[in-house]
Amino acid sequence: MTLTLYHCPDWASQIIRLALEELALPYEVHPMDWEAGDFDAPGFRAVNPLGLIPALETPEGPMFETAAILLWLNARHGGLGPQLHEAEATAYLSWLLFVANTLHPTVMTMIHPDRTAGETAAGEAGRLALERVMTQAAFLETLITTRQPVWLTPEQPALGHYLGMLFRWAICLPEDPDLRFSLAPFPALTAVLAAHEATPAARSLAAADGLGAHPYTAPEAA
Ligand SMILES: N[C@@H](CCC(=O)N[C@@H](CS)C(=O)NCC(=O)O)C(=O)O
């Protein structure tokens, strides 16, 4: 089965690349260059009309949206999270979609507050987004300490890597150092991310893409 991932290192497509690596699936990478206008190219818009990555070409048609691709890969190949017929799916789907619909856009607002609020209100938007991410991280901390879900261990690594990339960006990408996230108040979440950044798949991708030795827990901008 031929899979082609439209990808930039350290962008959201990295989450899908990590899943493909964890599954040891063969795939091709279609490198994307923002400056060269690749995101507006008609060929790419035929794959993802929204012009965003990740996008994945599959033998059954193109896919986009991180969570959708993770769920499809898991349905096809297993190993990334619970299957729909399993009891753990109720909690897993709820938290995966919380991450995709709530945490992911809030982290994007931390990184690009001007896109949400315009240049003049960007500082306040960034501050409020950081506050919301702190609250959302606290929800995750409680989840991990009370439930210790198997779908937040490297045994079922999709959501752990998704969180790892989001917190990586929240820690190192906001322009204002005072508006960057810290994992310090969240030891259980930190342990989950540390376990995921230590998987062989994460280590080899981090080395290949220059993401450092601790891309989730002690990240530096690539
Ligand atoms: N909800 C989308 C968000 C994807 C997204 O924001 N992708 C960014 C890269 S991190 C992108 O392609 N940005 C290009 C742009 O904004 O034009 C998903 O989860 O797939």
C-alpha cells in the first residue's frame, strides 16, 4: 500500500510521520516548502483543499486532519490506540478529539496570537492562550494520575506523540519568552512525554530532523 505524506519537519505532519514510523509502515515523503508556494499549488489543494499539512495520500483517497489520519491508520493497522469496539475507546476518542479540537488550536494561538487577535491585541491573546493551555494541561495531569491510560503509553503511542509535539511548540515557539509554556507543574504529563520521546521511532526522527535529544520535555526550536 503506497502512502505519501505531505510534510515539513516540526510541523503538524510530524505527528503523522511519528505514527507511520511507530507502525514501521513504508511511506513516501512529499516535502513541502512554504516559501516556494507549495501550500497553494493546485496539485496539493487537490489532496487537501484547506492547504494545510498533514495530508496523506492513501490508495483509497487523500486524507487530511491529524486526528482523522491517526484514527484511520489505527483502524487499518492497529497499534496506535484502542480500536472502536474496545471499552477504552470511549475515553480515548473523547481525549483525542479534545486534543485535536481544543488543545491544538489553543497552542496555535500561543504561537500565532496575531492571527487570532490582530497585531495590536496579540500580546493579550497570547497571554490568554497560555492560561488556557495551563488549564488544559491540568486536565491531562488529572487524567494521567487517576486513570493511567494505556493509550498514553508507548504501547499505544499516537496520542502521546500528538501531545509531545503540541507541548514542544508551546514551550519553545512563542516569540515572547514570558508567554511560553512550562511543564514544571505537571510531573505526570512530563513522564508521559518523556516515555514517548524515548521510543526508537521518536529518537531516530528527532535525530534526522534536528529536534534535539528531548524534543518534548526540553525542546529547542529546530
Ligand atoms: N486542524 C489541522 C491543523 C493543521 C495545521 O495547522 N497545519 C499547519 C502546520 S503546523 C499548516 O499546514 N499551516 C500552513 C498554513 O497555515 O497555511 C490538523 O490537525 O491537521
